[in-house]
Amino acid sequence: MSEKKIITLTIDGQSVSVPMSSTILEAARHANIEIPTLCFLKDINQVGDCRMCIVQVEGMRGFVTSCIQVAQEGMNVSTNTKEVVEARKVVLDLILSNHQRDCLTCNRNQNCELQTLAQKFNVTNVEYEGARNKYEIDDMSPSIVRDFNKCILCRRCVATCKKVQQVSAIDSIGRGFTSSVGTAGNNSLDKVNCVFCGQCINNCPVGALKEKDSTREVFRKLKDKKQTILVQTAPAVRVALGEEFGMPVGTNVQGKMVTALKKLGFDKVFDTNTAADLTIMEEATEFVNRFKNGGTLPMITSCSPGWVRYIEMNYPELLPHLSTCKSPHEMFGAILKSYYAEKQKISPEDLYVVSVMPCVAKKFEAKREELKNDELENVDSVLTTRELARMIKQEGIDFVNLEDTDFDSPMQEATGAAAIFGTTGGVMEAALRTAYEWVTGKELGKLDFEDVRGKEGIKHASVKLGDITLKVAVAHGLSNAKKILEEIKAGKADYQFVEIMACPGGCIMGGGQPIKSSKERMEKDVRDLRAKAIYNIDKESKIRKSHENPDIQKLYKEYLEAPGGHKAHELLHTHYVKREKYKD
């Protein structure tokens, strides 16, 4: 394949060479020349709506929108003339004139792209005050709050929902002053086809979208000593939480995180990775049984609640393909309120279990009736990575300088296989490490399954299990999940095991993770850095196969008896239900 032709243009007096078809914005950033943006989201929303990225080009009339204007050979671009700066200030003024400016109490204060630009351009008052729209806040969903009073109509959320996830739960409606981002019938997100993945939150430049707050409830419980308050943390949280405190992307802050949770007042701090090992024991058992005994194949993983909600609403006829395993944090909740409660001689009703997750859909999952045991929710409350950071800051804890603390026992041990649950392909890889040894009776030599790693939206691999060739697929992002489901529906799927994650990149890029501006995402590959940290945890782990976890072995010996057994099914498995896309 021939290389792309290189063109040369001048930007602010600097000669810049870039591949043909690059936009002016891309060319400028290649030369470290900053052009401000608001609506721009690389590869997702490049529409030139906000007009913040305007520049002047010699020989062209008026202003040029740099995010969509293709650079041309010999072009002479000026990005920071007096006329450009004044025009950008007018654009900002007009946006702010219809924006709810309660910055001090907004959850995006100091992490808002509009606020950053207002400061940069010294916009200290709004000249074009006039009529403002007023909208009711939509907080009916268990996961996402939508406040259109703060929306700037950049449509990044719409593009994310349409292009990345292909769900289209939200869209642009109305024209002119009545333009807005709405839902079918202007209903709550809870009553339309939203899967609560939260990708819209991560791509919103302001505070128009946020997670449903659980910090007040958890703080209240921490102050009420009538119950024992337990907390567990997902693998992806430890490689992202530090970003909220200015630490480099991908820093593993596991020890500091445990210390902070202790300082917040939690009675015990557990690692959801332990339950990820438990999930592999049950999931691998279920798959081997299906594979050997003619069960429904391909079997599809069920640990991503946004994905589960998606298939329930869009492909209910394919629900038999889902693994019946609960997700790791729900399994852990069930174990804490049974096995742990018995060992500690505590009534299950006196335990309050909190999960710290990279995911806003987990808030919805925790309330599912299908996941209860003895009428008790396995998990009582879910905090996102962002919410935990806010709680730590609120309590004045100096996170960066905390010493490391280990997770609590019992059930303290976790393997490298559990850690990689946090990134796309990780669940599949962890399952294969165990399934291989169970099927062949031989020790696996090479533990890394590189074919299921990487950024591709759909990955395929073939694995030799003795005389058997197992074909697997991994998909992340719901647009890719849709392709897999259509293949299964058409009878064209030639694989037996599938991992699907709702969020592109998996849990490390979940809807509850630290929010990065579009500029930050262009400067560094957040997904790669977080994934690298996850794989390093696996690489450095003493035990890297779930079935070798001594705490899990002890749990089966003392309580669950055997993977896939009656007690395990009672506590660790569930069922799914057809859900209507649109409720009356």
C-alpha cells in the first residue's frame, strides 16, 4: 500500500507538513499550535457546529472552520489574529447567554471545557443576555441525570450514542431557539432505549450529563454504625482513580485507594478481583458444560450490565446465549451476605455492601430484581470512580501522599487473570487460561492470549484445546456487539465463546471513569495507558490463573462445594428478561 502524500502549509508563520486529507485542526495540533474546540470529538463528532475552532486562511473569505476544512498545499493559515479572537469571544458569549452558569455547584467545576475557554478568553460577563430556555431535570433513571439547562448543543452525546454505540437513545430535536437534545416522546432516559453505558457523560464537555449521585447515601451509612459497611473495588478503578488527583494516566494506586477507603470509615475493604476469579470458575464451568453437552452456543459473557440491558431490549430472542453468571461485584455481594456473614456471625441484613465501579450501568444492575437472594440486594450502593474521588476530596484526605494498605481478608487473594477483566478481551483471556487446563488436563505454557487483546472493535481467535479447536470472538462497544448478534441471528457465527463489553475499550473506559477533555485525548492515548497498567498487574502477579486462587479454592471447599453446583447456582447465577425499548 502506497504512503499518503505529504502536503506543506503555513500556520502562524510556521511551516507544517502533514498527510494529505488532514484538516487544518489536525495540522495545527501536529505542530503543537493550539486551536480551541468545543463540539469537536476526534472520529466521532467533526461537524463544525460550535465555531470555536475558526481561523483565517489567506485568499478565503470570512472565517474557516478548522475541524472540517481540509488542509491544502501552500495554504497560509492564521489562528490567533485579533479578528479571530474577537469572533471566538462572541461565540462564547452567545453560548453562555443560554447556559445555566452555576459553576461553583456544578459537578464539572474545574473540569469543564466551556469554563476553561471562558477563562482563556477572559469572558467575565455576558453581553448578550436575553431569553433563556428552562427545562426540567431528568433524574428518573437509576444511573444518569440529564440537565438540559447546561447543554451547549455541541451534540457530542448524540454522535456518541448514534455512531459509537448505535443505540440512538437521544437525538437533536427542534430548530433555532427551541433546538434541544431529547428522547423519543421527550421521555426520561429510564423510559426509552438507553442502556446506561454512560459514554455520553464521558463525552459531554460540560455538566449537562452526570451519574446519579450515591455519595450522600454512602456518607450517611458510614456515619450510621447500626450496620457493618463493606466496600469492594473493581480492577479498572485502581488504574484511573489517581488521575482525579493529578497523577499520570494509568498510575496504579491500589494501595493508596485502600488506605483512603479505610480513612473514609469503611469497616472492610475487599477486592472485586477476587470475585472475578470466582466468576471465571463459574463461567468456565458453564462453557465447558455447554460445549460438551450440546448447550446453546456461542455462549456470551454477562458481566457488562449495559450490554445485558442492550440484548434484553434489542435481541431478546438471543438471551439463551448469555452466560447465567452474575457479574463479579454482584457475586461478591452475594458471597459477603452469605458465606462471609456466617463466618463473622453477622446477620445479612446488618451488612451494607458498596461497590466502587468504573461504570454507571452498575447502578442500574444493583437494583435488578433478578439479582436478589432471599429478597436482599447483593449490592446496596454503587459509586463510580469519580464519586469516590469526590468523597476523598470532601473529607480532606491527601490522596497522593497516602501510604499503601493491603485489602482485607478473608478472600484477599486475587490473580492476574482477574485484573485483566478491566480491559477488553480480559474476561475471554482469563476464561481461556482456566478452560484450557480443565479440558486438556495439561498446564498452559504461554499465558498471554495476544489475539484477543488490542483496539480492534471485533477480534477473532482460534485456540487449540487438545484435539479441539475453539473459536472465540471479542467485541467492545455496542455497535460491534450488534454485528456479532446479527451474525448469530443469521446462523453465520462460527465461534463458540464471545466476550462483549458495552464500553469501547472495556471497563477502563467505562462511563464512571475520570473525564478527559477532547484536547487531552488527542495528546495522549488514555485507553492504552490504562490498559498497559492493567496488563502490568497481571504480569507481576504471583498467581495468574483463576482456578489456582487459594481463597477461591477454600470458598468452594468450605461453602460452595463445586463450580456449577447447586449452592453456586443459587447464589452466583441469574436469569434475564425481555425489556421494552419504550415504556408507556
